[in-house]
Amino acid sequence: MANLKEIRNRIASVSSTMQITSAMKMVSAAKLKKAQDAITAMRPYSDKLTELLQSLSANLDKDSGSKFSEEREVKNVLIVSFTSNRGLCGAFNSNILKQSISLAENTYAGKKVDFITIGKKANDFIGKNHTIVANHSSVYDDLTFDNVALIAEYIMEQFSNGTYDKIELVYNKFKNAATQIVITEQFLPIVPMEMDGKDEATSNIDYIYEPSEKEIVEQLIPKSLKTQLYKSVRDSFASEHGARMTAMHKATDNATELRDQLKLTYNKARQAAITNEILEIVGGAEALNN
């Protein structure tokens, strides 16, 4: 039977851990509400803007198309990986890192693959074996559209000047507090909308554009790409707090269960110690009587 003092120390340690995980859970829950409201509010706008851009790009002929729609032989690839700056959020970071490394070493094997990391966890892990051209972990400190737009402008410039032929985003899409979906999304070149059935018939309608279809697309593309990247960051940010809240909730439950087991063990050990003392007293009294 374990020493009583040893068990008491373990109970105190587990109780302290339980208080920390419970506090972290409440903090993440508070942050999650704000992050969830932000991504829920902007997702319909972002999706519709991307859909509109893809539809317009699909109708442009090859000569008048945008430089951001240009399909090239893929030799150089840039992968943008979104993780968190801190841990204690379950498999949130490891899932992204596995997918990012798989893209680099399997999907694009034999090609030159570089990374842009958004989050310290991605920067620390991927930087061990792959080239990181930029790290934007600080974007979470002041998560605004303008700050993310600067990153988008840099990525667009790298594609337009021919440094990279394809750019992929790897991030966690927020579904709910308990579920995050790992998404691999092509950022550039822009993927034209695939028309079929009723959509194809609709796409054949001849619209009048003012000033012109090409000019509208050229103005929409930078805005759409910046919005797409901002949505990805927002998705990842909300997913992080959802994952951390869930992980801390499970950790708190496990700590509670372990504390209860230790208390039961402590009570059994204490009862055994008291019984032994009583037996020693009774034994001593009998010895004196004899």
C-alpha cells in the first residue's frame, strides 16, 4: 500500500492540474464564441465571391484571362500551412503537419516544394527538413483583414513573377467545437468553375459587362484571393480554440477521475493504517494482562 503522504501529494498535484485545464477550457470557450461568430459571418460572403470569380474566369477566353488563372507546368510548389502558436489542442496541429509533409513528399515528390508557415508549431516542425520562405506566426496577435492581405499580396506576387507554379493552402476548416476538417485548397492558379447541366446552360447567357468582363475580373481577383486567405486564417483560428476547448474538457474529466481514484486509494490506505494501530494497541494490552 502506498505511503499516505505520497498519495496526498499526488492528489494535490492532480487537483492543481485539473484547475489549470478547467481554466484553459473556459478561456478557449470564451475565445471560441468570438472566433466562431467571425468565421460564420464571413464564410457566405467569401464563398459567393469565390464562386462569382470562378464563374467569370471560366467565361474568359485564354488570351484575355488573368495571369492568376494561368495553368503552367508544375515544377515549383508553395504550400501554406496553418497551425497554432501554442499546443495543448489535441490533434489540431499534428493533422496539419502530416498533411503538409504528405503533400511535399508524396503528391509533389520530385518537385521543388517550399513552405510559408502561419503558426509557430508549423515553423518549428517543417523547418527541420524543408525550406520555409516566410513565417507569419505573429498574424494571430492582431488578426485583421489588412494584416492577412499583406501575406496574400506576397503570395500573389510570387505566383505572378513565376517563382511558383502552384500554391496550396493546408488548414483546419471549422465545423463545430468538436470537429475540425483538414482542408487542402488550391489557392493559385484560380480554378475555373466546372459547369454541368443547368449551370452550363446558365453560363451560356450573354451578359453585358461594364466597363468590361476582363476589367471586372482583374479588380475582383486580388480582393477575392485576400478574402479567401483571410477566411482560411479565420477558419484555422476558430478550429484551434474549438480543439483546445475539447482537449481541455477531456483533460479535466480525466483529472477528475484520477483524483477520485486517488482519494479512494488514500481512504483505503488510511483505514488500513488505523486498523493496524488498533490491532497493535489490542495486542499490547493483551500482552500486559498476561
